[in-house]
Amino acid sequence: MKLSDWMDLLPAEEMARLIRQEEEPPLDAIWAKAQRRAERARKAAKKPAKRWKRTLLIAAAICVAAAGTALAAAIFRWNQPLVEQYNPPKTIREGLIQTGKDLNYRVEHDGVAVTFQQVIGDKNEIKVLCQVESVDGRGWQGGFRTKEFFLDGTATDWQVCQGGFWEQAGDATQGNRQNGKALQNYTFSIQPQESIDERVVTIRLSDFFYSSFLDLYNAGIDEQTATPDIANTWEVSFRVDYDLLLKTERYHPNLSITAGDDWTLSEIAVSPLTVRVVLTPQYKDARFLLNDEGRSSEDGAYIPIILYFNDGTVRILETTPGGGKSQELTYLGKNYWAIDTSQIRAMAVGTITKADGSDVYEPKENPEDYTIYYYFE
């Protein structure tokens, strides 16, 4: 439907019905155009009041109708737990917290409600903010035994999309302060290994426990066979739209590196929330081995992504390793605080120092001190 069709002066009820049939009505453009039309009507008509007021009322009805569905992307803002968790710097804050998509879809079973609130993220990782509430105010420490997702209604190929990660949402600098409360916020994360734009994601949470799984274990109860307090499922489906997510800047260094065997640093994808590094083998069955600190990746050494900033600061990102259909090796580093990507001057991937039996998160002074590095400048 064209924008002009949205602006025809239909009854508000009809306009709301049409909105619910559309995927993404341009709410901001509708409102701006309604205001311009009302201003013209006010100036031109002899008795303008009814006409211009009706125009604005219809536009308001459109926005209100859409705000209660997954269609309110044009007026989207991050919920507070996400702002607290990522604490974006002022230089990118306004642009960042207006990306994503509202869901606001609530499912309740036997006194436990899950509200799938918002979709945020980038092409590297997509997160869904989930608010889990014990409606009668009863605190809980357990949660869902099974947390899974599907693409277009079917189980996912790990080479296409990985994930199912369930993490506390909000400020976790002082630990999990929401544990035991009746209402808690979490994010469910998936990590595409290739584009899933326009595909339908279904998230399904199953079998709720009030008691913690550690308490079950201490009582000699296997959580996989235990009877849940609520044996049911809470799920939501939504279509992925990369245009609504954070911009992901892609670099293709195509640099040859030797890490065990010969590999190519083929891609670096950077957003304020994640950094994804893709290594492509130069021949079949190539072995990957990093040994930057006297302890190799084959020995279980942790492999982070290290970011070097213009102001001299350095940030170490925890990584999740993955792979693709062409034997690529990927490392996804997640920022627990949002970053201004324009301030990154270089990145590196390498094993960290081991001292006295403990990992020491002390990055090297220069990116080129690592086997894998790249300067963005």
C-alpha cells in the first residue's frame, strides 16, 4: 500500500484495521504528513476546526493502534533494561536506542507470563528482550528448562544460525540483582552465520521451574527428567528485518595469515554491540592453531577479540566460536557496553596470557604483536 493510501481520510476504525494487515506502516511519515495537511486545512477552510482536528485524530489513532502490535518500529525506543545493560555513549546513544522492533506479545500459563518485548541487534547477533513474571508476586530462581528457536518453523542448521543463548538483561555490574524476584528480564540471542533477512524466527520456552536448577541438583534430582512446576510452552514468532537493526560495517581485508596452516582473514563485521571475525581456510582440512602467548588454542587457550581505540584504550571481547558451510572459522565478540565504532583504530585476535594457572586479561601493546590483526584507519 502506498503512503498516499494511508493518508486518505478513512474512519479511524478502518484505518486501524488496515494497519494490522500491513507489516510496517510508516508511522513517522504518516504523522508528519497529517500535521502538514491539518495546517493547510486550518489556513484554507472557512470552518477548519473539524477537518484539521479529524486529520490529527486519525493519525493519532494509527499510531496508537500500531503501538500495541509489532508494527511500531517507526517510534521504537529501547526498554530500560537494554539501556542499562549496554549504556551507550552519548555520541551514538540516540541513534542506537531507536533501532530494532517492538513485539509486546504476552503469553501466560498458570500464573507465569512471558512478554516478548523487543527485538534488537545487528547482522551478527539478534536479541529478543523477554520479561518473565510470576503474576501472583511469587519469587523464582529457576526458569525454563528448554529454550529453543526455529527458522521458518523448522529446526536450524548450526552452519546457518547458532544460538539459543539466555542471558540476564539489565545492569549486571553488581551481579544478578533480579534473581529471586517475581519479575525478571532476560534476552534470548541467536547468531546468524549467513543472512536470515526476511526469515521468520520462532522462539519457544518450555517447562518452567520456580526452584533453581542448582537446588534440584543438590537434592539429587536430574533437571532433564524432573517434573516442572508448569509444563507448558511460551512462544512468539516474528519476521527478521535487517533494515530495522543496527548498521553493521563490513570489511574484507583478504589478508593471508599462518595459524597452524594457511588461512585468509576474509571478513570483519563491526557494530556497536558485536564484532565478528571470519577466517577462511586456503585448502581443505586446514588446521587452525594460535600460539601468541606460549599457550596454543589446541590446549584450550581462550581466544578473545581485542579492540584498540583512538584514545589509547583497549577492550577485550569475550568470543563465541562458530563455523560456516565452507569450513570458515568465526569468532563473535560481544560488547557488554555499546561502543562508538568510529573510534576503533584496530583489532586483533589472539590467545591470552597464562600466569600462575590463571588467565590474565592483559592485551599486548600493539595489534601487530598478534598473529591476526587489522588496522581500520
